[in-house]
Amino acid sequence: AGSLSNSAVCVALVSGPGSSPVAVDATTTTAGGTSPCFVDNSADSGKRVQVSVTKAEKLEVIFFSRTINLTSKSIARYEQ
């Protein structure tokens, strides 16, 4: 269990090729400007919603511990 800060969550409504998606406009992304959350490599160039969440957690194994970043990404087709 834990909490996430707003800076750890990105949501964007994007379109364009998966190799270089672009947010529909500056009001449809939390990444800033018209930036997508990530390059999704989607075959669908239509509108889609991207969600990305990153959280730092400590991994502890017998003799050492290390902070690792856990990241999850998802895309879904946007339909009106």
C-alpha cells in the first residue's frame, strides 16, 4: 500500500502514429504542452487515452536494499 503524488501520474488524450503520438491539445495532457505520456507504438493512429503511473519502492533482500521504480503504462481507444 502507499500513495502517489500527482507528478507520478500522467494522463493524455493523444493521436497520431504510435512512434510519435501527440496530445490533442495542451488541455488534454498532464505531461505539459502537447507531450504524450509515452511513445506507445500503437498501430492505431486515432484518438486514444494514455495513462502512466510511476512509484519508487524499496526492494530489500537479505544483505542489501535498493530503491526501484515501478512503472505501469496503458492505452485505450477513445470513443465518443
